Amino acid sequence: MKRKLSVLIVDDNLSFITRIIGLLEEVDNISSIHTAGNYDEAFKVLDEQKPDVALLDIQLPGKSGISILKQIKNTSENCQVIMLTNTTGDYYRQQCKNLGAQHFLDKTNDFELVPGIVKGLKSQMIH
């Protein structure tokens, strides 16, 4: 039996979080879903829950999702990162890829791709 994944969603838009949770609840390889609305909340969850997957928005109150991505890649090397943002310029896309994000998606148009991506991550996880 394959190990199920723990997911962290970091976004300050509650209705968007609710929508993503609804999509992810249909994915059979997820054991838990955690949420955070800003940098500090994200790191509390990262420290306590050690999620396998993080969905990050770039525009957050305080520090950006890019700051969280940098911290994740410095401290949680097994955490897979999916950037899910409306800040989709090529500069941000390239910066996030260079920092180690596995995926960079447009929050408005690509959010429905998230369940399929997360479902596909189980075979890539290294533990």
C-alpha cells in the first residue's frame, strides 16, 4: 500500500482555498489537507505537519510565496511545491522554477489541473 500525501495550501483567499480543498478531497492519495493564509502560518504548519506537497500563492500578506518556496527548499527537501498564482509573468515563472518549484500554474485558468498533478506525485515521492 502506498503512503498517502499530506498537502499544505498557502493562500489568503478563503473562497479559493475552499474550492481547491473541494477538488483535492476527490484525490485518493491524500491523507490530510492543511491551510495557511500567510508566511508565519505556513511555517507553523510546515514545522508541525511536514507536508509532502505545498500549493503556494505568490501574493500573500507580509512575505511572498516565493519567500516560502525558498524556505521550503532550504529546510524540507522532500516537499514538492506547486505555485498556484495570478502572478503568472515569465519572470515569476522562471524564478520559481529556478528555486525548485515543480509546477507553476495560473490560479484562474489552471487550478483544475491540481488534483491530477497531486495524484501523479505519489510515484515521485522519495522517503
